[in-house]
Amino acid sequence: MTADQRPKYAHRLKDIQSFKVMKLLARANQLQAAGHEVVHMEVGEPDFETPPSIVSAGIDALRAGKTKYTPAQGIPELRALLSRHYADEHGVDVAPSRIFITAGSSGALLLVTALLLNPNEGLLMTDPGYPCNRHFLKAFSGEGHLVPVSAAESYQLSAESVARHWQASTRGVLLASPANPTGAIIDEANLKSVAASVRQRGGHLVVDEIYHGLTYGSHKPSTILAFDSEAFVINSFSKYFGMTGWRLGWLIVPDSAVAEVEKLAQNLFICPSSIAQEAARAAFSAEARDIMERQREAFQQRRDFLVPALRELGFGIERMPEGAFYIYATLPSGLAVESEAFCDNLLENHYVAVTPGTDFGFYRANEHVRFSYAQRLNRLELGVDRIRRAVAAYGLA
């Protein structure tokens, strides 16, 4: 086949990078299938099973024949439960009419991107940040306007950085709190000032709150809806609620956007999974919430073990992660290797999977790796022991 005979695909694909963590996971699974015991510290998926009451509700829905299309916006009962959740958790009045149930938080971000961006327009977002965000924008011929952030800035944007990086083509700001890969929370004062800065420029504010239930100590982030009813909120049943494979999330939009988002949802998705929606109704039961809180406490114990253990091995962790289940760390000083090569060596020779910083952006990415502590404590202990041997092989420990 000549070059002229090869299939032609859209130009945007050249600017969309592969999701490295998923390639790592695939390779780790290959090694496992070959008989190697791999410690998974790469993927952001809780090791806990979905709470039994949620599973039972899904089974009951199947047996009851609730397998038909639902409204594109989602079933009214689940949207009403989410409305009550915001009133109980945050003291915020969110009308069910503003809530859209989506195919995971990815479906929510897809709707927001389609709603807000024209070709060559973009959103400001942090570097490092969740990589799929900028790739969603690119799929609609938009751009992620990446703003380098560090531990000194709490890995978050500020009103000042928004003002400095705003361009003529900027349509708004995308924040994440707690953030992936850093676990950083934006404090309330900063959140308010960013919201004001965006409003001043006539832009839109989108806030990813999918790790809201997974915060530790006294850190409990405020929803942006407490300060800005015009903001767009993305959330998910995947992380705190433990429903990754169910592929269910939600999007909260301003009243003015409801009709347009519904039109997009009808055309892009028809509707979310009927069975997953029925199951998620049980996520707000006392039984399920008790389980989720115990799981949150377990995540905190894992964080409190792993951060000092990695620091002892020379990894730089300038800021204790406040939420989610990730640690974003610099490689040990003097390690003459970049992050992707380090991660490849760690997986192939020591059977520990961690994610290179290059998956999350460009700013000092080759110096960083992300550790996920969404595994049992004894697995993390095994992982640390193997990482110690890997670092020692470079002559540093």
C-alpha cells in the first residue's frame, strides 16, 4: 500500500496523545498473565468493590426490566437525590432541572466542550492536569491553554495567573479540586477570586469535583456552586462511590444552558445507562455511605504510609496531597533518568507500575511520576520495597 492509498483520518488526531496510564496498565496486565506479580500504582481506580446495596439495586433493576431508554437528562429520581445531596452536603440549592446524568465524568466534559467551544478557542487549565481534558477540547478543534503550576502555587490556578494567561481566544477556565495528579485542593478564597476573574472577562468556569468525597483531615472543599450559580460542575460516581465500570457521572449547568445541553445529550448519547442509574439511587443510602466513609479512611491511611515512605527513598513531595488518591513526586535527586524510562524500568524489571509525569502535561513532566494509592496497604508496602531496590540499582539508596 502506497502513502496515497493509506486511509485518511482527521488532522486533529495528530495532536491527541495516547493515554499513557492505560498503555501501562495493558503492559502490566500482560506481565501478570505471564506469571509476574505486579503491584499496580498506576491506575486511578479504587480497589474496593462497589458497595453491595448499589450492586443489589442494579440487579433488581435488571430483573424488573428497567432496561429501556431513559430521558436524555437522566431519570428524575436520581436527579432529585443529587439535588438533595447538594443541599445536605453543601447547603446549596440545585434544582434537579439543572442536573444531567452522563456516561461518566467524561460524558459531562464532552457536553461542556461541545457547548462552550468554537474551533481554535480554549480553556485555561493547569499543567500538570488530567490529560484527557485537553484532548476533549482538541477533539472539538479547541485548545487547552496550559498554565504551569507548582507546589508553591498549591498546583492550582489563581486570579493572577488567570489574568496573566487569558488570551483573546480563551473562553473560560477549567479547574479540578481535588486535582489529578497532585491531589491538591483549591482553597475557598482562591476559588472565589478565580470565579470573579472569569466573570469579569465574560468567560465560563468549569470545575471538576469528581474527587470531592475523597479528602483527608480538615480539608473539605467547597463546591463552586456555593459562590457561582453560573459555573458548570462535573462529577462522577466512579471514585468516592466506587462505580468505575458502571460509567456514570453528572453535570450541573446554569439555567440558561439547560435546553442547549439537553439537545446535545439527546444527539450524542441518547441517554445514560438505565441500569447504572437505577443502581446509583442506592449510593445515597445510609448503608452505602457508611461503607464509602470507611473506604475514605482507608485511603487516608494509605496516603499517610506512602508519602513518608517515598520521601525516605528520595522522592520529592513538596505538598501533602489533600484529596483523591495520588502522589505527584519528583524523581530522587541525582537519578540520571527521565520519568518514562524510570517507569519502564520499574515495571519491566521490578514489576511495579507507576505513571510518568509526561502523561499529565509538559511542565517539568520528565522529572515527575504519579503514584496511585488505590491499592491495599500490604500491596503498597510490597511496592515500596521493590521501588527501594529499583532506586538502589541506580546507586542512590
